Amino acid sequence: MNEEAGASGPPARAGLADDERRLGWLMLGPALLYIGGFVGVPFVLAVLLSFSDATVGDPHIHRLVGLVNYRRAIAQPQFWTALGNSLWITFLTLLALAVLATALSELLARPFRLKRLVQTLIILPWAMPVSLAAVAWLWLLDSTFSPLDWLFRRIHLLGPGGWFGPGLHFYYLGRTGLAIASIVTVNVWRMLPLATLIVLAGRMSIPRELFDQAQIDGAGFFRVLLRISIPALMPVLTVALLFAALMVFGDMATVALLTRGGPGTATQVLPYWAFLQGINGGDLSGGAAVALFMLPVLAGVAIAALRLAYRSQQS
């Protein structure tokens, strides 16, 4: 009787691990606090500053001036130069990432010797701090001591009789085209590991039977790539490129550490120009207005990335 009474008694009170609602809020709490404290508060403050007359010397918001800071930013030719450079550098970076990430994912999806070593080398740029990477690239692209120039001289591409003329140096960061190419190269070097891992995950999810059937039908590598791999990878590749666009368009570290916007304003980008206006120039409200011009672009890309990620999960 006692056993029956105990069996039919009131159920034990559910613990925290069984309460999905409370456990969910507990696990989301740190992320919400982080987003609210380090994203939400600075964003609201930036909006208020952009409509004010605040400066670095007096950062307090004494009065609101409406759209004056935005009109002043649009009237400056440096704004349009920085915006155009940001879009151009982002486009070139995404174009290179699309090709290289697809190629690397195809390589890593196949068995070969030293595959683990290759995977480690590919992920290293993503793990390396930006400042350390910039120092290494500054040495590689140095106008006097660049080892790349030394190599080109050794194989007779530079110097008297060289294919690229008699000059002994390329001056990578001192010429407009080479400076933009250098920034794009560093961006691709930094973003390629993340893009490759995302695309590789999509590549491994393609059913093996499709490749086996293509091999039986006698399809070559490029036919399999164009007819099977790329169509199947398109959703996940698009998501990878959209996330890379968010990082590249809103990044100022590469330009600040390599070219500082030079030569002239040839590599000036919107985030770095906002920093120069707001911090170096002392115009805190003007810098905030310039920085907020990136909001529509970044918000649109973020929404598109999230929607595509959701659709790829549903499919």
C-alpha cells in the first residue's frame, strides 16, 4: 500500500534543466546583455551624437542640430570617394572569395596526403590577430625591403631587362592600383578561412551518390563542378559571401594599418574616414553621422544573410 501511495503521489517539482522557458532565457541572457551593452547602447549614443553639436573637446549633447551633420558629410567629396572605395574593395574581395573558397572546398573534400597540415595552414589567418597580420604584410609590401620584390628581381621580372620594367621596386602601397590590390589581398587572406569552412560544410552535405553517378556517366571535373557542386553550393556560398561583406565593408583596421587611406585618398574607406573625422578631427557628431551612413548597407546585407541562412536550413 505504501508503495502504491508513493507511486501515485504528486510529481516531483521540475528542476531548471526541465523548465525549457526559464533555461532558454538563462542561456540567452549573456548574449542579450552583450548585445544590449556593447551594440545597443553605442548605437543609440551614435544616433544622438549624429544629430548634435558634440565635439571631442566637449562630448556632451547640448543641443540637437537636425540633419546638419549629414548634409555637411554628403557635401564633402571625400565622403563619396570613401563610399566608392568601400564598395569597390568589398566587391573585389567577394569576387576573389567566391572563386577561392569554392576551389579550396573542392580540394579539402577529397582525400590527399598532408590534408591535416593544409587545413591547419588555411585556418591560421583567421586565428592571427589583425595587428600581427598587418605587421607581416607591411614587411611583405615594404617599398624598400619587400621580399616579394627581391624574388621578382631574382626571376628577372623586375630590374633592367625585366618584364615589368627597369625599376627595382613595385611600391605596392604607394600606387593607387597596387594599393587597392594589396588591401583586397589582405582582406581575402583574412576572410578565406571562414568562407572556406562554410562552403566546405555545404560541400560535404551534397549526397555522394550524385558524384558516383556522374563518374559512371563519364563526366569530367569541370562538368561535375558546374552541374553539381556549384548549383548545390550556391545558397551556402551566398551566405558566406554576405557575412564576409559585413566584415569587409565595416572594417577599418586593414586600411588604417597598411595605407592610412593613401596614396592621397585612393584607398580611403568609409569606416576609416568616420574615425578621422570624429576622433582625429575632433568632430564627434560629424564622425557619427558618417559612420551611420553605413547602417543601411550593413543592415540590408545582414537581413539578406539571415534570410538566406534560414532558407538554406528549411531546404
